[in-house]
Amino acid sequence: MLASPILGVALMNALALSLVVARSRVFHTTLYRPMLLNLALSVAPLVVLVGGLAVVVLSRYVVPTPVVVGLLVVVGLVWLLLLPNAGYLITELNLSHRRDEDGVPMWFDVVLVISLAMSGVLNTVLNVFAAQLVWVVQVHGDEAAPLQSLDARLIVVAILVLVSFGMYLGRSVRLNSWDVRHPRSLVGKVVDHLRSPGAVGNAVGFTFLHALFLGIIYLVVVGPVVAGLIALEQSR
């Protein structure tokens, strides 16, 4: 049941990576490294989440419960800070990398940037679904039905809003996840930006529309998976 979306996300990432590399190899252009960096940052949150949860699960057998809870909180915070990097690929949906002298067909670059954007969308969806599963297991136990509970849905909405606002900060304020190391400077940049004319309206509009877009994709991709899990559980 979960294999199909996971495989689909992996294939989309592989397609995006292959097209970026093939562009330089087939058309003899300079490899556009920012695309590779953004793609790697898009995958990073899921790697952190899976790896961090594995460490937490193994730690349950060797360290006290408060330490395990602390590890879970740390993993969650690091994951949340990195997560906007996944959706950030949506904002790269342009052809700014094109040069007239490259000789790359327009149709190739169109498929390339769409693949990059969709890999970011699907990476975000898979990350949020994984977080929703962790929440449900921790709060409700090992059952599928609570995936449709109010709290599980609110978790999804909250994460998508935070991700979208993080994407806005990355695109408009040029902040990165690692800027959290300098919290005073980070807060100052955000406050100064939001004080500029029209900035608050832009921030609200950007956050709302991107969260809505990601939410709709989430329903399309994850909705059938949740329904299938619940049906499978009820048939036992």
C-alpha cells in the first residue's frame, strides 16, 4: 500500500536528477550545480526523519525514556527546519538557467523544471505523511483509522503552513535552514522585511496559496493510501 507512493517519489527524484545531468552531457553545456544542490536539500529532510527515527527507536532499549523523548524532539525540530527545502523547488519553476548559446531545446528544459518542481512537491508530501504516521502511532497506537482524526489532520495543516512560510522566507528574505544558528540576526531580518510596504500581504498570500496547493496534492496522493490502509484494517 505504501510502496507505490514511495516508489513514485523516488522515481521523480531520479528523473529530475537524470535530466539535470543529461542536460550537460547530451547538449554539452555547463552542469547547473544549483539544481543538484536544491535537489539534495529537498531529499535531506526525509533522510533526517528516517535516520533520526531509527536512532530514537534503537535508543529506547539502552537509554531512559526522558532521553528518548529529548532525541525525538531534536529530530523533529531539525526535520522541520529542513523541510521547507523540499517544497522550495516549487519556486524554482522557471527557465532562468537557460542561455541562448546553450542550444538546449525548450521542451527539454520545460520537462526539466517541471520534474524538479514536482520532486519537491512529492518530497514534501511524503515527509508530511511520514510525520502524520509518527504522530498517529505515538498518540493513538498502531491503527490506521486515527489518520482521519481531527488532530491528525490539524498536524498536516500546521506543517504545510509552516513549510509554506519557510519557503517564503527562503525565496523573499533569502534565509536558509542553517541561519537558525544566529537567531538574533534571523529574527531581525524577518522583522525588517515584514516592515517593508506590502510585505505582510505578500507573506500571507504566498503562505496561503502554497499551503493550499500542497494540501490539495496531499489529498490526491495520500488520500487513497489512507483509505486503503483503513479498508485493509477493517477487512481483517
